[in-house]
Amino acid sequence: MALFNRIRRRKALPVAIFAIFFIFVFTSPYLSFLKLSLANPFKFPIYFVNFLSYEIKALISYRLNITENIRLKRENDAFQQKLVKFKELSRENDRLSELLSFKRNSAFSLIAARVIARGLANWESSLVIDKGLGDGIREGQLVITNLGLVGRICDVSKSVSRVMLLTDPNFNIAGILERSRESGVVSGTLLGKCIMRYLEVDSKISRGDTVLTLGLVENYPKGIIIGEVASFSAEENGVSASAIIKPKVRLSDLEEVLIVIK
């Protein structure tokens, strides 16, 4: 009896192994080719051809998508460049419109010029414009914008001129406080601001007061805005006082200016 049971177990073992193999083949998604070939060997070549055709189409489609994405990216980059250029032209048009309107309504004779370079030694010291002797520009003429004073012409050639900005320590101009009518000398400091000296210690000056050109010199017309008072304090000698002036014009942003001819 024991011998008979051993024989039955030996026969059952191959059957069990075959059953496990059969179940694995027909349930595993990774052996689809083998499962199909075992189930129907005549369908396998057709399935393989269809599978290969599908993969080739997918590869071609992937390649076309990459090419299309590259094309779209290039078109988008070109569009962004055009958009930036359009915005820049729009801003330039707005600035020029403001300058033109100011020029038409100004009591001064003005010539418009474009900033073409900056001083290498100090950004806040000077700039170069595209107008010169041939355009009627002369040394000493004031340079302004529609907002206020920029500086004065310090060097002139035939077609270009150098402008000394009002923040240069060598720049000096007589100024007057619009509200209190007190006057003093405004000079540059190279710190992005100016200083107004020779004021009375008991001056009625407040932060935010507007400072204008006094107009004592023929080339320096009266009434051009220089800036606003940022602070006021007495000098060390106790005899006079000074005020720090913040220029009305953002000198670092200048792209176009106006020159006062007369």
C-alpha cells in the first residue's frame, strides 16, 4: 500500500508542475507572445506583425511630436521677442509723446536728444547725447526732461555732446525753495542726491519742499524743478544750514532728454 502511494505521488508531481506552469503562462501579462503562440500558433505571426507595426507608428509619432514641440518652442521664442520689442517701442512712444507735449507747451526753446552712452568712471556723473554743434548745442546749456533738471552741457563736438549730471560734485546752480522762497547753491554729491547750501539756520524748510532753479545766469532759466528736500540740518559752524535734495528726475533711467537753447 505504501509503495502504491509513493507511485501516485511521483505521478502527481509532474502534473502539478505542468498545471502551475500553465497557469503562469496564461495569466502573466509579460508572456503574451508565448501565451498566444501556445494557444494558437497560427495567430502569432499576425499578432507579431501588428505589434511591430504599432510600435513603429508610435516611434514615428513620438519623433513627429518632438519635431512639432521644437517648432512650437521656436515660434514661441520668436513671438516673445516680438512682444518684448513691441512693449519697448510702446514705452519709447509714451516717453517721446510726453517730451513732445512738454516741448510744445514749454516757454523755452528746446532740442530733443537721445542718450547714447554713459560715463564709464561713474554712472551718476555724466552721459553722452546724439546732438552737437551742428544741431545748435553749446557748452553750458541746461539739459532737462518733462520732469525737471538733468544737468548741463560740459563738452561739445560736431555731432555728440557730454552732459554733466546735477549729481556730479562739479555741478553747481543757484536754487530757490518754491514755498519759502529762500535761496542757496545746489551742488552734486555723487551719492545720487544733491546738497543745497548757504541756507538760514532758522529757515522754514520742510521735507518734500520743491527746489527750483533761481535763474541768475543767462543760460540757466528760472523755474525748472531740481528736486525735493529730503532732509534739513544746520552746518557745523552753526551759522548756516543745508538741505539734502533728491533729484526729481531718475537719472539712471534716462533715454531721451531736452536741451534748453534759450
